[in-house]
Amino acid sequence: MKGWLSSDHAAYLAPVVLEAAAEYELLVDTGFNGHLYIPEDTIETWGLPFVLTVPISLADQSTVIADVYEATIVWFDVSVRAVVVAGPSACEALLGMELLEGCRLELDKVQGEVRLEQL
């Protein structure tokens, strides 16, 4: 799977989200332990099924209550159910470490590429 580095060197991947019927741009966030973090307005537009509400610990050690949904993404040519944590409308959409488990992530600043391979 290939992605790109932005001009400020942020790493992006764009897997297909079946509910959106399109690729969806996600910032790779190695500080996020979950699967996906997506704005609530996007979740509503896609009609993702609600799963539950849970407390989430943030990097600053504070806790927030967040709604959790499910989406289906194409991950290395396989449809995978992904846990989606709802963020505020217009927040940056994130791809977390849970999906990167068992993968090698390469950031190529020279080519401006992000490369992800399953190990």
C-alpha cells in the first residue's frame, strides 16, 4: 500500500472505505492506539453502525467519552471491519497503530512517499 508525505512531512494513506464507496485520506498517527478516528459528520454521512460509548484516555492523561462505530475498509486487498472512534466535526481523520500491527511503515522523504507492507 502506498501513500504520500505532505509538505509538512505528515504521512497519509487512503484505504477504500466501503461505506463511502471511495478512498478516504487518513493521517498516520503512531500516538493513536486504535484503528480509525473519523469526524462525526463523516460517520453520519456514511451511515456507520453505532457500537457503543466508551471512555477514551488521551495523550495528556485526560479522559473523554466517545462514541464507537464500525466501518469496512479494504486493507491489503481484504475487506476488514475497523473500529471507528468518533471525533468532532472537521477534525483530522486518523489511522492508528492497531491497523499497523504486523506491518512495516516506510517514510521516504526523497520521493515523498509512504510505503506500507504486511510482514
